[in-house]
Amino acid sequence: MNTHDLSMEELEEKLIENNYIPDKNTLITVYLAFKLKKPLIVEGPPGVGKTELSKAISRSFNMDFFRVQCYEGITFEQIVGEWNYQKQLLHLEMNRIKEIKETDLDVFHEEFFIKRPLLQGFINPDPSIILIDEIDKADEEVESFLLQALGESQITVNDLGTFELNNDLMVIMTSNSQRQLLDETKDRCLFLYIDYPTPEREMEIVKATLPDASQKLIESVVKRINELRNMNLVKKPSIRATIDWVKTLMNFNETELNQENFKDTVTVVLKSEDDKKKVMKKY
């Protein structure tokens, strides 16, 4: 499908076909990202589907998927690429042994450059999507570089040259709000906040992922998950945790979450001993 002629109804249909159940706000924002060709910043608590959204878009429209996983201290080289020094040195040594003349010893061209996800996404000839995951963990210098590259649609590598953007690249950045992003980044991007879904939507998500699960089982798990999220837990259960809990109960041939199997299986969704103690004390 040509995304230039995409309607919101077609977008929703495609995402649902690929097991992503969007709410209205997500649907409108993704639609505008396509139409306005703007990068998208997605914020929200862990486990609500920020990363999965980009993967679902990639699947829905057969877009090649590239991912930059940010972390504290990540560098330009780890995002764009770096010289393969061992290969360069080996090439120089072999050519000296063969007494190749000096002018043929150039090792600053693409053969000796290891391309990382951002550059791969830029030069890929096919429709692509790049996920810059947890951009808030990278420092402001890296964020500024990304902003410049995306704004100018080109990346320059010293001693190699400038690479132009080669496709309609869709850029999605996720953030857990570990630090505030630059105003320039926010200004150039669309913003989407994804919260925990309503119980009705979460049941739809689980049913789409686990079509063999009974409605009664899904309803009982989602109800209890929402109760747990309203407790003062260190780590609130994610949507993935809900799915894992339903899977677990299905493996035990249970048709409903009850008091007995709750105590036996709740550790599937709790991620710390303190949380477990709080929950067991209440239930």
C-alpha cells in the first residue's frame, strides 16, 4: 500500500491485522506522522507498547526496520558507524608486502567502514522505519546530532563523505522521561503519550495476541492486573505481563483467574520481592 494515499481507516485496519490495537490518539498521531513526514516521539510508562508500535507499523507496510538502542554513553560511532581498523591495518600490511605503490593504499572508503543502524536506514533504498529507542538515555550531544541528521536528511562521516537520505524514512523515538529532551527535538517532532490501556482495550489486545484464550479468562486477568496497577508497586505490570499471565493459566488448563491459582501464578507479573510482599499481604 502507498502510504501517501493512506486513510485513517486503512491505517487502523493494517495495525489491527498486525496485532496492534491502537486507541484513537495513537491512530491520529501515527496518521499525521505519515502525512506530514515528521519524526514521532513516543513517551509512556514501560511496557505499554511504545517499541511494539514501530514494529507493527513496519510489519503493516512492509517497511525495513532499523533500531538504535540508546544507553548512557552511546557515541556517534555506535549509531552511525566506525572504521574497521583491523581490516585497514591488514590491508596496508598486505599491500606493503606486495610492494603496492603508496597511492593504492587508501583505506578510507566504504569497504573499510562498518555501517550502524542509523546510516543503514538512511542509505537503504526501500521504505524504512528507524526506531531510536530510549533516546532520553543518550546525552544531549548525541540528541543534537540526530536532530541535525534528520533535519538535513544527510549524514557526514569524516574521511568518507556525505550520505543523503535515500528513502521515505519514518523515524520513531521512544522516551521514558529519564531526562527532558531538547526543545529543538520536541519542536520538530510529533508527540504521542501512550498510557496503560483501558480494560476494554487491553482485553482486545490480549485476544488479538492469544485468540484461543477464553473471554472469561481474559476478563479475570485484566481485572486483577488493573487492581495491581493501582497499588503502589515498584514495577507496575505491563501489557506483556498481562499476556504472559493469561498464557501461564492456559498452560495449566485454567479457565479463570481465581484465588488459588492467583497465588500460584502472580509471580509471573511481579518483578520484585517488595512488590510480591505487598500483593500477598493484600490478597
